[in-house]
Amino acid sequence: MDIGLVHPELIYPRGAEKQLCKLSYYLDKMGHEVTIYTFEKEESYLFNPLLENVNIISLNTKWVLNYLFELNQFRWANLIRKISSKIGDHDIINAHNHPAQWISNFIDIPTVWMCNEPYHKQHRLDNYLSSKVKSTLSISAEIETMVKDRYPQMQVETVGSGAGLDRKIEHIENEYFDLVFVGPLHPKKHQLDIINAFSLIKDKIPNARLHFVGGEVGLLSKRLKNSMIELAQKNQIEILFYDSITDEELYSLYDLADISVFVPESEPWGIFPLETMLGGINTIISDQCGAADVLPNNKFVIETGNIKQLANKILDVKENFDEYNNETMIASKIIRENYSWKAYSKRMENIFCRFK
């Protein structure tokens, strides 16, 4: 097949961008022709090695000038229209992430939308420009419900996403209790909850180090970072911050990790917690994390925003390591067999064949 993929940007090493690039890599390995269309691409992009055999067509135009939907939507529609004039003769178009699905309104090629998360506001323009999508693929059961509510005319099915590691995690022992969190600093990611939780149990885990990978995105991130530093200093908790880092640098942190915590609100999937489970790291997630869909039970799941429950769970994982590690091995096997990047790409290929 000749497959075109539309995605707003290839700038940041976030989950959706990694998902797109891994998919493109495996579709190419399967023998398909792959072209990515985007508003903006960074020249020295972290995932460039995955895109060596993929044609990239970029408008070289920023897609977000501010984060207010109403001030962006007409500009986005104009950018989508411009991209539509560059679309080649493909068998299928795979739109990734809002507003990429709007491309379906400007072309005659069947369009399948991989919806990681629908935009949080309903708008008539959005509904109109999304109306010609052939099928919508949701990343989790919660997202499927949201899509059906906001776009009642759409055909929707849940396909999940993927995760994987490029090398084995070593599990290096040291004198610290190391925690890793991966994700941009943002109040909705609830990084401050982690420091608050350790403040409740600091006497029982006195040698903790909290590693936060992801860096700042906007003013809210800067304020959050300052609050995290202030709270950590007050409670004498060691925290370390990292901006965008390579996979090998991230794996080096995984090597040290005794635990990982990922407790955001409204997280549609969560590649990071699936990676740490694959690496044999006991991982606590929130009940609003889509990764909970693939777990065999709720042993690692806590209520979003419940700091006391998070503190107790961290302590329980530390004190009952073997019991939790057995659960992690079960989850890891499920992820390897059903949610590898190759397995995800094969699911997508089968869906494309239905609509081309």
C-alpha cells in the first residue's frame, strides 16, 4: 500500500510523535510506501533515525501560536487546506491527532483517524471538518467513549497503541530508592502529588531520589517546577530534573529505578509506564491512565489525585517487592505479546486494508 500520514508536528519527543514514527518505521519494514505530512518538523528531530526511509513533507509553519482553541481553529483549517494540496496519490490516509482528521474534508482518499485524544471542546467547525472520516481508532476505552459522545456519526473502535525497549534494563543496585517519572511538567501530570506523597513517608524511605524527565512547556510548567523545588527543599527530598533526553539516557535512568510513578489525569494511553513494566520496574499508575486497560488487575492503580493512597502504595511496593514484581512480570508479558510497536503496526495495517 501507499500510505500517507498526517500529523500536526514533528518537534517534541512526546508519546504521539513516537507512536507515529514507530508506526512509519514498521510500515516501511512491511514493504509499504510511507509519506508523512506535517505543519512543522525539526531538522535534528530525535526520531529521525526511524524516518530514514520515510518521505516527509512539511509546511515549515508553527501549528500552535497559543493554546486557545477558538483562536487557532480557523488558522488550523487553512493549514490543513494547504497540506491537502500537497497530498499525493495514496491508497489510504492515516490522520494522527487533532486536527489532522480535518484533511478528510479536503481530499477524496479514505481517511482513518488515530484519535489519541479528541479536543476538549466541541465546536461546529470541528464536527463539520471531521464528518468525512471513514473510521476513528481510539487509543483506549475511555477515549472511545469520548469520541462517540462528541462525534456520534463516527464509526469507532479501540486499537490501543504500542511500547517497546531497545535494550534490556539492567537494574543497578545503589544506596538510593530511585523513582522515575517521564512526561512534560504540567499540573495535569500531577508531579507535585509525587513529592507530596514522599513528604508523608520520607522517614520510612529516607534515601529517596525523584527523577523527573520531560522539561518545561509554558508558564504553567515553570510555576509547577518552582512549587516542586520549594516543596522538596522544605521536606528535604532530593529531586532531579531532565529536559529532552535520548533513549539511552532514559534507559540509564530505568537501570537505576526502583519504582516508576505515572499518575496524571486524563492520560489516554501512557507509553512510559508500559516501557517501565517491560523493563521489569514496578510501576504505579492513576485510574485515568489508559495503560490500565492492558493490566491484568488494579494492583498498581490508584485514584487520581489521592496523595495518601499514592504514598501508601509507594511504601507497599517497596516493602512487598517480590509480590509486586510478579505482577509486573505478568503485565510485561501481556505488553510484549499484544502491544509491541510491531504488533500495533500490524493492527493498523489490517485496518488500512479494510478501507483502502
